[in-house]
Amino acid sequence: MGFKTNSALRLAGGAVFDRDGRPKTHIARGIERAVEVQRPLVLANIRRLQRKHPNASAAELVKILEHHYLAAVSGGGAAVGATAIVPAVGTAAALGLSVAATVGFLEATALYAQSVAELHGVRLQDPDRSRTVVMAIMLGEEGTAMMQQLSKGQPWGSALGGASSGMLGSIGSTIRKQFLKKMLARQGSVIVGRALPLGVGAVIGGAGNYTMGRSVIKAAHRAFGEAPDSIPGELAAEIMDLPDSRSSERS
């Protein structure tokens, strides 16, 4: 058992990291692209939840988003990790699924973070700003410390609207570098962990994603503070103007 696990670890590690221990280029690019979520998808996500919970306040919708987000990321991580138990699915195949699961985790995180921002009245129409917000939240305390330069003593999300493009661009550039340095290394380790056989991957996948998901939620709380009772007026109007697609909301 130990030999098989060690062999799998070497195989998975070689596919994810280069000889210097850095994530390979295609892994890095895929992870960076995964934090880019188009705003129309964010608005549609909020509209879907509002349709399912018509009497929910903005604060209650945020709680629902948190529940759905944790369920999605922890369940997906465990499911991919469990594939390494199946004899027909080798470590190399499980590794490919694990990379896809990591991208899925980051996409789910970006959708969650941007949806929470919108419910707090932070309109993320600019793609660069939205990426900065998502990366800062995923960096946790370090991201919070950098973004807190925008707002003294208040949740930094409340200051995004008044921040100049130059200042936010400078902070965003630093955040991007730190994100690529720290998050890619962390996600690379998780990719390897999920691909381990004999049930080890299932434990690492589910537990690892759950822990990271909880950290993301805490960082979002620090970024935006308490959610309002009512959906911000501009957001409510935009949601009302979306095309009716009830058939896609029945799933």
C-alpha cells in the first residue's frame, strides 16, 4: 500500500510541478482563467436563488450562497478523489479529473465571491476589479491586509466603488502576483492529493476543499461586512430585466 501511494505521488507530482517545484505553465494558466466569471452569470445566479426563495432578504440569500458553495466544492472534491479507488481509473486518469476539479473549485469560488459582492451593493462590471476581488478573498488574511489600504477601519469591499483605477490597479497587480505564487502552489498540492489511490484522495479532496471553502467565506465576511436586509436597488432592477428562464431554474 505504501509503495503504491508513493509511486502515485511521484507520478502526480511530476505531471503538476516542474523540476524546481513550481506548477507547470498550463496548470498556472488554467487556474488563473478559472477566477474569471462573466457578470451576466453572476446576475443570473442571484436571480435563480431569488426565484427559489422569493421572501429571502439579501442577508439570507448570502447564507444560502454560502451553504450551496460549501456543498458544491466539498462534494466535488470528494467525488474526484474517490475515482482513484476504482481499479479501472489509474492515477494518471485521476490526475486529469483532479485538475478539472481544481478549476471547478476556483470557478465556484469566483461565482460565490462575486455574487456576495453584488448583494452587498458592490457592482463588479469591470473584469479587472472582479478578478482582484476574487483573488484577494482567496488569499485570505494577506489579501484582506492589501485591500484594506482602500478603506481605513471599514470592510474594504465598501470602498471599491470610490477607489481610483490607478490605486486599485497597483494593489491588484500585487495581489495577482501573490495569488499566482501562493494559490497555485496550494492548489497544485491539492491536485496531487486528490489523485492518490486507495481512498486517500477522497479524504483529501473533500476535507481539503471544505477547509479552503470555509476560509473563503471568512474572507468574504471581512471584505463586505454584514449583508443588507434588502437587495440593492440597482441590482434589483438589473435582475428584473433579465430574460425569464424558469425552465433552467427547476433543476
